[in-house]
Amino acid sequence: MPHPAPPKPSAWITATLRAAHQLYDQPLILRDPLALRLLGAEREAELRADAQRQQHPLAAAMRATMAVRARLAEDSWHEAHANGVRQYVILGAGLDSYAYRAGSASDAHIYEADLPAMQQWKRDCLRAADIKEPANVRYAATDFTASALLEDLQQQGFDAARPACCSWLGVSMYLKPDEVMRTLREIADCAPGSSIVFDYCVHRKQLSDNERTGLDFVAASLAGQGEHLHSSFEPQLLEHMLRHHGFRQIEHIGPEELSARYGAKLSGIFRMIRATV
């Protein structure tokens, strides 16, 4: 069965980086045995034949960024699960494969929230790869630019009165600032103990010259494929807004800490936050 084309280039880029990480990086930061299968045999063959380009420092840096943010999100969920949380919400799931891997918290409810077209694409990719959909996974169709996220999740059985762990990776920078804040406000309305791990683009005035050059390159590359970066934040101002909306604990996880934790050198263009209600 042929693999379908993705509705959004950024989702395909992320999935390709995840798969390339399995082939070209050692030790692995994120072990994902389904990443190559989800891309399909044709794209896997292309990746395997692309060894020279994959060794370029920029390609390696992009893989590291993807792998670290995904690993941090999964580590945060594992910690929450160990502490009794049984709801995991993956916002903007794309081809994230966590729920489909063996031993992925079968006693928990996993909610994948994404655009309807993205979810249909993913499920088509799963079928093409002969990957079964677990019974504990629910697909909440939503639109971060317009929908009421909690309502969309609750329609699939999400219980806002019970704590949840959320991840939101590679999405906020494509939204306008007010759209980012609207989504975060909805997470802040969840039960105490709920948390979210997300990445965001740092405002260019707080970047180094090299980082600004890197950001311009990324923005131009995405624009060439029809996607645009719409938001960036100053870390301290973002923390202030998060606290204003009801998050009690804010953890900035900078590139130095992530590099020390996972052994990958990262830039400071995109940074991570873990916020807890």
C-alpha cells in the first residue's frame, strides 16, 4: 500500500528527521523503532542513500533538536505516569509514534489532538505500515487557530477533572501569539497537577548573530514550502504570561541543560518549557 502525501510539509520534515536519527546518530537520543516504517519503504530507501547530506552539521543539528524535544516530552510523561497520571495528550501529534510502540503505558488514555486532515493522513500511514491502532488511543480533531481544545478532547473522553500530561512540539511557532496563549489557557484549566511540555521560538532580539542567521534560514526554508513562523517570545515575558493564566510552576529547560542531559549540542533558537498547573 503506497504511503499518502502529508497535508503539511512541517509534519513530514519532523517525521523524516525522526527516522534519519535512527540511521545516522549514535548513541540514539530517541529510540523509535517505528519511525522508518511510518515513512514507507520508498522514503526509507531515499534516506539510506542520503548519507553524505545527512552528515552535514546543519542536518545533524536539526535531528538533534527534534530528538531532544521528543525525548524530553516522553521523559516528562514517564515521570507523570510514575506519579499516577493516566492521561497523556499529544497536541499536534503528526506522525508521533509513542502510542504505537510496545509497552507504551497501556493502562493510560492517550489523546492525539491534530487537524482532521493530519489525523487522516497519519491513520493512512499507519495502515500502510501495518501498524495497529491501540485501544487506548483517541483522536481528537482540533484546530489550534479556531477550536475549543478542551471541548474537542472531552468529546473523545478526556476528563479535565483528572490530571493530564501534555506535550506540544513543533507547533507554537506556526501560530499567532494569541492562538498560542489560548491553547495554554485551556491546559491551565485542567486539574491541578496537569502539565505541558512545549517548545517555542525565542524572540530574535535575544538571539546571537549566528542564531539569528539560523532562524532566518529556517524561516526562509519553511516559507518556500508554504509554512510560516508567526510567533516568538522572550522567555521571561512568556513565563509571566503562563503564571498569569494559572500555571504555578514554570521550568525553563535551556540548551545547556538539555545538552548535558542528552549529550547533544543545541542552539538557543527554539527553547523548551515545562509548565505545571
